[in-house]
Amino acid sequence: MSRLQPRYFSSSVSSRANELLSEFHHHLGSGTLWPELARQLFDQMLRQPVPVSVRALNGLFAALARAPPSTACTNAPALVIDLFNRMAQAGRRQVTAPTIYTYSILIECCHRACRPDLGLAFFGRLLQTGITTDVITYSSLLKCLCDMKRTEEALGVLLHRMPNDLPNVISYSVILKSFCDSGRSQLALDLLRMMAEKGSDHSPSVVSYSVVIDGFFKEGEISKACDLFHEMMQQGVVPDVVMYTSIINALCKARAMDKAEVVLRSMVHNGVQPDAVTYTSLIQGYSTLGQLKEVARLLKVMRSQGVMPDVVTCTLVMDYLCKHGRTKEAQEIFYSMAVNGQKPDIVAYCTMLYGYSIEGSLVDMIDLCELMARDGVVPNLRCFNILINAYAKHGMMDVALLFFEDMLKQGVKPNEFTYLTVISAFCKMGRMDDAMEKFREMIDMGVPVDTEVYMCMIEGYLNHGDSVKAKELITEMKNTDIRHKPWKGNGRT
């Protein structure tokens, strides 16, 4: 019996450690793992006579490192670093020695937590342990070096300090991306060609080429991007639908529609089926250039290929039509979405509201608002701004203010454009007391006041014969630290 007691004791202690580990995972999975709670549970785990296995700890660190930001924990990777340091301070008796996997997770967390300096320090500590490093750990180190704008040093590590059998396409891609992100895509191209010469595990992948091609597009080097794309295909690297779409999208943004069409034909010729995203890129490109016939052609091609336009595609076309006074056609597309089993989102609703506001169809706007409520689509700042602006322009301030009040009730905070719309309307109507009330409310709400709002109020008082109030506001404007450029934000219609 006495021989069984130590085993039973060890089992119960180990069970308690595992219970704490399970509780940790439960809070992490339910989004209720506050950093302080994490520290308490972890410290209790460390105090158990029989430690949690290193495999279990690594699993915990990996799960925490992958956790998305939540209300409870906004920076899970930073918490991993904190817990590791607590483990290190607890002493070797309470913890199992970290493995290469532990350090790989830790250094990657330093990259994600924007603490690359700590990543370098932990890598140095890893080297002191004598543990054999692997490509995953080195890749995380390279990311940290690149985060610190030390890309050349990272390249030196890749080419001269990593064991010859370790560098692979992933570690090379870290350097490629860093060069491209810093506007040095030509250096990335040189490295890419070095990879191709080495061959084997170093051969560039679709992702490697995509990074450099995208870099050239961002630098405005369209010819170099296209040349590299063709070079890639000559090397036998077959683009997938994502890469083809990325190339087409970049060309459309550069308004190089002829080249985009060439890539599209190549895509189809090579047996890669364009999807809704591919066609949407082309439609946006032609819409920007005002070529509606091409837009109509592409919509027809999409349907003939069995690719149904999605909500994003439909909204792009609607936006073009509304801005060119063809709201009725946009309306047909809007209502056809429901027929095709697609639910319009808030962007689609805002697009139609804006179209109605341009032509002054206030009744249609109200009908659309009612439909939006029935569909359960929650209005956002832009939606309210469109409505308030439309009714204010027509002098229907009672209705505009009802939307303003509804906006506040729904927890949507007015911005500068919202207040400027209401204040400007009141000033034009000579309702200066109401304008001043909104002006002061704007300040009390903490909404930044710029020169545009002040000048609106000043002109309002001057136009209605109150030069005293106008002078007071001029003095106030001079004595207040305000922005001197009119504000332009997402809420402006």
C-alpha cells in the first residue's frame, strides 16, 4: 500500500496542474482570459510539485500566440512573452526546460507583439543553451531583424550564418517582402533570381514571385512587374487564381486595362477560371474610366461563365450609375440582388441612398430606410450623413434632426461633416441660435472643430447682420488651436 501512495500523490498533483491548464484553455477559447487571470493561473501551474509537461506548455503558448485580439486580451503574443519570463524566473525546479519549439513560438511572438528587439535577445539565449536551431526559428529571427529595418543584416544571416541545409523558400520570402515593403523591389528581384539559380528547396514559389511583382506595382514599375510575371511563367511556376486576380487588380488600378485584358486571356487559356473577384477588379477599372459598355460586356461574360456578380460587384456598378445620374438603373440592380439570393449590405444601401439624394428622391430614401430596418441592416455614420445632408439641403430640418437624434440613440457618433451639414443649413435659414447650439454641442461632444465650421458660423452671422457675434467668433478662432484645412473623412458624402 505504501508503494502506491507516492504514485497516487503524483497523479493527483499532476491532475491539478492539468485542471489549471484546462481552465486556461477554456478562458482563452471563450475570450475571457484577462492578462491578470492568465498570470494567476500560470503562477498556480508553476507552483505545482509536478510541472506541466513542456509539450503541454508549448501547446498553451502556441494557442495563445494564435489567439486574435479580444476585449479581454488585446495583445496575446505579448502575454506569451510575459508568461515565459515568469516561467524563467521561477527556476529550473518548477519548470521543464524549454525546447526549440518553445523558442520558435517565443521569437515569433516578439515579431507579432512589435518587440523585435526581444526576439533577438531570446535568439541569443537559445544559442547559449546549445539547442540545435531550425528553419522556423531562423525565419522568426529574420522577421525581427526586418522589423528593425535591418534587412541587409537579415540577408547576411540567411546567406552566411544559417546552416546550408536550412534556408527554404519561406525564409527567403521574409527578406523579399522586407525589401519590397521598403521600396527596394529591385534588390528583391536580385535575390529572387539567386533563389532560382540555386534551385531545389530554394526555388521561388508563386508566393515569392507575387511579393516582388506586387512590390514593383506599388513602386509604379508596371513594365518590370509584367516582365517578371512572364519570366515566372517561363520558369514553369504556374499562377493560381489568386495571383492572376492580384495582377489584374494592380493593372486595373494603374488604369492599364489593355494589359489587364491580356492577363485575363492568358488566365483563361491556361485553364484558370476567373472568379467574381477577378471580374470585379476589371469592372472597377472600367468604371473608373467611365467605360460603361465594357462594364456591361464583363457582366454578360460573367453570367455566361456561370459566375454570378456578388454584392461587391453589384455595388460597384450601382455606384457608377448613381454618380452619372442613372439611379433607376442602379435601383434595378439593387432589387435584383434579393431575387438572386444575395442580401445587400450597408455599403449597397448607402450607395442607393446617395443616388436618391443626388436626384432629390426623398420618398425613395425613406422607403429604403424602412427596407433596411426590415432586413436587419444597421445604419452607419455614412448612412446617417447622407440622410441628414439630403433633408438639410431641402430645408427639412425637422426630419434631418430626427435622423440626427436617431443616430445618437443608436450609438453612432456624429463627425465633423454631420455637424457642418446641420450648422450650414441653419445658417442659410437664418436660424443662428440653432446653429450656435449645434456649434457648442459639437465642441462639448469632442468633435474637432476646423476653420470650415468657424467660417460657416461667421458668414452666417455676417449675412444676417450680426457683426458683433461674427467678430467674437473670429477672435475665438484665432485664439483656438484648430485645424486650418477642411476635413475630409469617410463620413463625408
